[in-house]
Amino acid sequence: MALNGKHSPVKEAVSRRIAESLRSKILSGSLQPGQRIRQEILAEEFGASRLPVRAALSILESDGLVTLVPTPAHGR
């Protein structure tokens, strides 16, 4: 829950921790260019919900390390 329109410091810390871990994997080559990474799998791997994972991926996208690709809506 946000206080005064700001994100929780705990959730921001989780997002930053996930982003830094993913950054290390990208820069070390553990995650290959073009490799699909799924939010659900990352959330499970990090023991977090999808929200901080999405925030982490947004951080990495702004740094030019990942490209976010929306998944098509099913049944619409």
C-alpha cells in the first residue's frame, strides 16, 4: 500500500534487489540476449509477487537491458 502516493520502501527495496540480481545474470551471460524471462517464474524464483518483479523489469528496461513485450490477452 502506498503512503502519501509513494511506494513502500520495502517493496522498492525488493524491486531493486530483484533488478540487481537480474542485471548480474544479464551481464554475466547467464541470461542470453533475446531469452524470454517470465514474470511468474521470476516471482516464484525470488519469493515475491509479480508487482516487484514488474517494477524490477521496468528498471532494467529503462537501463536498456531488457525489452518488455506485452503478452496477448487470452479469450478477448
